[in-house]
Amino acid sequence: MACSSVPDREGTIKIIPSADKSHIDVAATVYDQPLIFMLDTGAEVNLINMNKGLKDIIAKGNTKTRYSFIGENKVVSFEAKTKVDELEEQTLVFHYSPDYKSNLLSTRSYLSKKIIFNFKENLIQLGSKKEPCTPSQRFRVLRKSLFLIRLSFSNQKIWFLWDTGADNSYIDLKWAKENFALKKLPQSFSVHAGYNASKNVSSYVELNTTLEDNLISGTFPVIDLSGLENLSPDIKGVIGLKFILKKNWFFDLDSKKFCTF
């Protein structure tokens, strides 16, 4: 993605953390309807579970609507004047289907050349002139919404999807089999795998990684991530919220480098 296509936004978004740290939310108004959205950096689009007020607005023909597909789901897409917390009002595209139970806000809704995710103060700061740390680790932006970060595991550089919409972190099944001895879980379980899909998890790997010279050890459930190959064949894992919340993160989209603090 060319840097010139990234907005140079400024402003602050308050983060509303969940008690169990399984997700984080933000407040927004859509056509003056106050709503809470889960902040999902692993989502390409904005999803909405419309309330009666929004349904009435659309029924009156006050906004452009069209039908499209996300995976196998037929959805209604519409444009709406939206204000994300303290940011300036903008027109965003939302996708609606009765199957969706939550409101999701993608990164493209607040993408800026400089983004600070300050989880200690529960803030997202855009366009900050003061850098909290010096970016030195590479990341990539896919489709103007998805962040891929590169971490080292067992002397290998691996690309992970940086996903606040996933509570846990996962390693791709095929890649894990090729590089590690898998361990069996005492009991298998199902995990959410995007757009109402779920996958079974029955094994895991124990991995260490270094992030900004800090050693981080963790248990990574192994899951089939082949569905992410359409985004990039380089993706070998997902970094979820429980891992992400260990640090504050600064992403510089000009240099395509990040740091933690």
C-alpha cells in the first residue's frame, strides 16, 4: 500500500476493555444512533447488527444500499455518516446480515500514518507528533486494514496477523507440523475463526519469542489457518488480544516499522 493513500488523521479514541480481556470496544454513532463496536484489527470490513433506528433510516431510503457477499453470507451494504468517539465525522461502509451478532469496526475506519495503541491508558492515539519509542521491527499492511507483524520463533522469522478480534494466539497447523513436535490438549475445544466460522483445536506448541528484546513464552494452540492464504501465503499465525495487551504498540505506516513500550 502506498503511503500517500494513508490518511494523516489526528485524534483520540477511547478503548472500552472487557472485564475478561477477551475483546476491546469503542463507542461510535452511526446516523446519530449510539452504538458499541468491537475493535477488530483482523476484520477487513465494518459489520453491524442494526437496531430499529438504523433499520427505519434505511427503510426510508435515506442511504445508499446494495447487496454483496462476504464468504458465503449475503449481506446488505450501506453507507452511513459515522463518528468514531472523538474523531471527525466521516462516511463509512457497513455490512449487515442477521447472522452477525456483534458490531465490528475495522482498522480502515481510523487508519492514520501514525497509530499508538496505548492499552495502559485505554487510548488509541492518531497522528501523534511525539513518538513513544523508536520503530525498528517490520510490519506490513494488507488491504488498508490488516497488520502483519514479523516475530522470531526458533530462529525463524514468521509473519503473524495482529488481531485484536481474536482472544488467543494461534499457529498454523501445517507449518507447526513441519517445524515442531505437537502436544495434545487434555480436551479439545472450538474457537471462533471469523465470520461465524469455528474450528476444532486439539493440539498446541510451546514457543518463545523476543519482542523488543523481551522474552515472551507462550502456549499456542494449533489451528488450520489455510483460510488466511488468500490474504498472504506468508501468514503462519495469529497474534491475539491476550498477547497484544502485554504491551503498548506504535505503528509508523510511513516507515512500515513498529515498536512496543
